[in-house]
Amino acid sequence: MELSVKIEHHMNKHISLFSGAGGLDIGLAKAGLGTTFRIEKDRDCYNTLEANSSINILIGSDAQWGTKNILGEVKENLPYIHRISKRRKLDFDLISGGPPCQSFSTAGKRQAMEDDRGKLIMDFLEYVRVLQPRFFVMENVRGLTSASIKHRPLNKRGNGYPPLSIDEKPGSLLNTRILPAMEPYQVMYGVLNALDYGSPQHRERLIFIGSRDGELPNVPIKEFIVPTHSEPVTLMDAIGDIQKDPGEYQEYSLARKAVYECIPAGKNWRFVRDSDQFDKDEVKKIMGGAYNSSGGRVGFWRRLSFDKWSPTLTTSPIQKATGLCHPVQTRPLSIKEYARIQGFPDSWEFKGSLNSRYKQIGNAVPIPLGEAIGKSIKGLTG
């Protein structure tokens, strides 16, 4: 999985914000959209970017546009980037990035703009406002479409409580803050599934694409970013060849390993709960509150299947609620397998602790999805 892509000079003035381990950058670069600046505040992510800077997919055909990695907050670096753009008379082709999204995830507390992380979207859009790139690409969780500006807990809604204010209504953040902040850009947005673009992973992401010069077609985003795969790529396709050499992975505790030993490929905690071969009292102890669940919680004690694809990779594959056990070996997916599923080249070097490397990969945009987005944008430039 080695990559070597020549970048066209006229589309490599690109700023990557919240760059992480470089997943979206690699995908865009494979499509011909090279990177000039990458800004990332996490030291391990920055070290990962630095360790891979020599890989020529990230360097433009003109030597003056080599990639510069910047360690620091996105917001604090805007004046510096603005000064450089004025001095060099840069007309940026693209600004891309995925502002941290935990504030909007339906799996979290949904603090939205009350959480400082929720404000990072506005930092991204400030770059767009100030630098006026030809295009922008912003990625986030699908929960952003229903997030509110001000969150009211569910136990404080309904009978006995006042009606939701405009700022508390679902979708208020997107409709009254984010989309207006994108004006006057022409914008299309929607949810795309990485599985449709050759990633062996069911991962739905909300994608925004903006055009300064009105170059986007007036169609739904999935008709612009056309799916490339009608048949999903399976885990066997992606990681079947590295079973004997999977590389580093986190270890299960002996107790956790004993549970996974009982679960066949493609099954989860319900197999143990519903089987007659296990002592029910022991199963209740193992499963805790999940034992009485009537549905959902498919991620609990899950063993994957080579015949299928991965669910959304999380930042840790060993938790009970987000288990990602290897299809045939009783261990979590390895770092190398995580990276393969996300589409990273085998030569990509991740820095930091084992936990940090899982987090970097789990937070990345699947490279095949980034490439499909990049190709669609590149197709507009002739």
C-alpha cells in the first residue's frame, strides 16, 4: 500500500486545519490536492505528521510549495497564515479540516456551543472568511445536523417545563449559526458513508463543500461525490493478509479474553446471553446492565467477521461497549489493522503511546472517502 502521487501545481495551495494524523490530507493529495500548511495542536499528531513529511504525496510539484507542519491552536495561527498569504500573494485553492466533533455526537452529552470544542467550527469558518479560498471542505459527525446552540437535558423537557427556545431546538446550530457563517459561499452538504467509497468500514460523516466562485453543481452531495463501490470491501480484503504479522495491539485482560473466546465471528454479547451453555449468574456478572437490554448495544462484546466490514472505528478497541475483537484471533484489532481499515499506507508512521496511536487513527477521515471528495472538486478545475 505504498503511494506516490504527482500533485498538480495549480491545486496545491491548501491549508489543512485540525489535521490529526493526516487522513483527510492523504485522500485529498491522492486526488491531486497537495497541502501547503497543516495546523495541529496535539503533540503526538504533529509528530506523526513530521515523521511522514518526506512522503511525496504531500509535496507539490513546485518545490516552494512543500508542506509546513505547524504545532499549535488553529485560531492562534490565523494571523501568521494571513501575513504569509499577503506577502506571497497566495490565492488559496482549498481549506480543509474536521473540527473536533465530540460536542455534537449523539453518543455524547451534546453540549454543542456550550463546550469550547463546539466553537472550533467557527474558528474553521473564520479561516474561510479571512483567506477566501476557492473551495473549502469541512467534515464532522452527522449529529451536527440536529445539534442545538444551547442544550437542554432530556429530563428538563416536556410537561412541567417551558417550551424549547429557538436556540434549544434541534438543528438550530446548523441553520442559524453555521450555514449563515458560510455565506456568501455556495455550499452543499450531506451525510456520506465511507463504505460506499471503498473503505471496509461503515462510517457516516457529515461533509460540507463550499465554492467561492459558484462552481458546484446544483445536485445532492451524493450525486456530486458519486459512490465508487456498489459492493462493500470486506475485512478479509483489507486485513486478511496480515493475520500472521498484525503488529502491536492492546491486550485484553484474562477475564475479558475468556468472554471473547465464547463469541463466534459476527456475534456479540447477545450470543452469550442467549446461549444455554453458560451459567446465567456468571453471564449477568459479566454483562452488567447490558444483560437486560432488549435491543441495541450491538457494540458490546463484538467479534468482527472477515465476510463483513468494520463498524465505525473508535478511539479504543478494547472497551466493553465498543469492542472490536479480531474475527478469528482473540485480541483487539491491531494498530496496523486499524490503519489498513482507514486506508493509511503501510509506510505511514504513527507516533506516541499505543493509546494515542489508536486515537489518532480512530479519529481520522477514511482515506478513500477523502480521495473521492478530492476527485470531485478537482474535476471542477478542468
